[in-house]
Amino acid sequence: MAGFPNPLVPRTEMSGADSRSACTSNATFNPMSSDAAHTLGPLLAKIDPWARYGYTPEALTAFLAGQEADAARYIISVDRALAGAFSVKKNWLRGPYLQFLGILPAYQGQGIGTSVLRWFEAQAREERARNLWVAASEFNARAISFYQMHGFDRVATLTDLVVDGTAEILLRKRLIGD
């Protein structure tokens, strides 16, 4: 599998609606910049799950600004305003893993997450991936429900992964044979 497109390609636009959600976003996805990482890191550190886990603004900024050959980071913008970020690890268990998705509170509930998942799935299908992968903190019932609404199934509980005494729920969406 060749992987996802080069993160230096022009922005990707996603909008519209489908029968599973009221997706009304007009989100654009661009490669992460240092400036955007420095703005988003402190803002995302204030919301769960990162706030509950005690991630510092510096830690999230470093992650967002970091560069990994197989894990591109993207800015989510709405009308040119920063709305969040996501990161995709390309080749993970016969498909890509959505390793990070953070949407600022003012932009939640507008279909932006659905737009990200549509893009994520479309890219994976182009690459003929067998699976899509995500994980959500067990206390984040809203995220787990969101992923399940989009066809992801729970496949494992990973205890003490991020912090002792908590668990992450691993979810998978099968693409081949669905």
C-alpha cells in the first residue's frame, strides 16, 4: 500500500450531508503549520480527553508540530478560522489509524468530525485498505458513540494505556467485505 497523499498537497474541502448525520460543515484540511500547532496546542489541552489526562499545552503543541513520515498532521479550518486538528498514521494493522482528532468546542456539533471521517475513509478506500482504526478514552462516551454511529465497532479495551486506572477503547471499521 502506497499510503496517503503527500501532506504538501493543496487543501482538501469536504462538505455536504448524508443519511447518518446532519453534516453541515464547510471544513478544509491543510498540512499542519508551526503557527497553527502553537495556537491549537494550548486550546486543545483545555478539553477532554487531553485535559483529564493532564496533557500540557507544550506537549500537544509538540505533537501537532511534530513530523513523522507515516503520520501526517492536518489543520481543520472553517471559513479560514482554526477549528481543530487531526493526524493519520498510514499503515497500521492493514489500514490507517486516526491517531488524533481534536475539534475546538465552538466548532463541535457542526459535522466537522463527520467530514474528517469521510475524508479518512475515502483516502483508505483509494489505497484499498482493509480497515480503519480509531481509539477513544473509555470515559469519552460521546466520542465512542460518534465512531459507532459511523460504522466503527469496539474490538478491544486497552487498560492502563495512557494513564493507570483508565482504558482506551479500540474501534475498527472494516472496509473490505462490508
